[in-house]
Amino acid sequence: MFRQPVAKLAAVAANVAPRRSIVSALLHGSPEAKREGELDIQQHSRLVGRGKYIHSFEVHRVKPSHIDEYKQAAERYYTGIKDDAKLHVKLTGAWETVIGEQDMFLNILEYENYAGYDKSSALIRESEHIKAYREMLPFINTRTVQLNQEFAFFPSAPPHADGGIFELRTYQLKPGTLLEWEHAWRKGIDARRKFVSPVGAWFSQVGRLHQVHHMWQYKDMQTRKDMREKAWQVDGWAETVDKTSQLAKYMDSYAMIPLAYSPLK
């Protein structure tokens, strides 16, 4: 626990069969196909991604009896690396789930692309901050890290303190459907923006693959209900939702509250 013109997308769709041939050849170990496949994957990310940053989703499932201790330890660690200028790490936000999977915490870190992630991670492992990280571990049941890229049409919001709740929606897409999902959301996002400002949207690149996340902020759950109902009255939103349901294998929605040290509140 963030387009291209229609003509270009049509051209992409027209290349689906050749891409399947590439995948088939990859399975048989063709060096030429492997090179083409790698280029295809890179182009895919460039088509939909902002490309400037890598966002690390760090999900901790915490022991229920140690929630308070975890929050204190997490604040020491994440605030420490955020404030250490030589690490070049930004903390996008930190949240606790209140509806959905319980005792789950999400911290999103921003790195200056993969080279920045490599450098910053190495520096953290060699710094005094690793002690603070280890102090969290006794309070955690499980932990996962997923590297994500922002969608080009949906950059993350800057730090602010508007209050309320955050909704994180996660979609497990069918493999090969990311471009279609992005196209549907690029068309439908204006319907949602009329009533609520997005916080961010990402697609996974390392970790659990074929996942898309987007986040919204509402005053409360009633406001969330009202805003979503209003969006249904705007042309394009129903089509976006219908397309999403066709492309996703399953979806999750989490209502979250920001932690005390989160830049997004």
C-alpha cells in the first residue's frame, strides 16, 4: 500500500500484434527480440510517465500492540532522512490506514530518478539514520517497498495542510493495459478535477508490477461521497469508470489519515 494524441495511441494499438510477437520471441531467447523488447518497455514508460522522479512506496504492517512506538520511531527515521540535505530525499507524505487493511502505514519517498535512488539508498545505509530505521523493526510485522513513477498528466501535489482524509486507490491491471488505462484517465480526469484536486497518481516499475495508484484528499467521508456523485453528472466520467473496470483485475480503496510528520496533511 500515480498522454499522447489519439492518432498516436491508435498507432500504438496497431502495433499490438508485433509486440506480442516480440514477447513470444523473448520467451525463446532471441537476442534481437530481447533488444526490441527492452526498447519497447522503455518507450512504454516514456509515453505515460513524467520521468523526473522515482517514488518509493514503503508499506509497513505494524503490530497492533505497538502502534504508538512505531509512530515515534517512524517519525525519527523519516524526518531524519528528509532533513538531511546530503541525501537528496524528499518525503512526499506519510499515512495510517483507517478504512481498509488495518495497522497499515504508508510512507512515500521521492528520489531523483533511479540514479538518485541508488546514491541516496547507499548513503542512508552508511549513515547514522540506519540506526533509527532499525529501531522501527521490532514494531513491524511485514514491510514492502515498491518503486513507482508518476503519470505525466498527474504530478504529485506539493506539501500542504488542508485537513481531512486521503483516499488511496490501487488497481491491479491486466498485463499490457497501462496505456489504455492512462488514456481513459487522461480523458476523464477533468470530470473529477471539477470537484476535488488530485494528490498524485503513479504506476509501478519495481516490486508488484502492473499496479496503478492514485490519491485524493477530502474533508471527510461524506464529502467524498458527494464529490464522487457529482462527477458522475459530468460527461466522460462514466466512460472512464467503465473502461477502468475492464482493464483492472481487482481494485482496493484505503481511507488514510496523515501522520504528524507528513508534509501532506
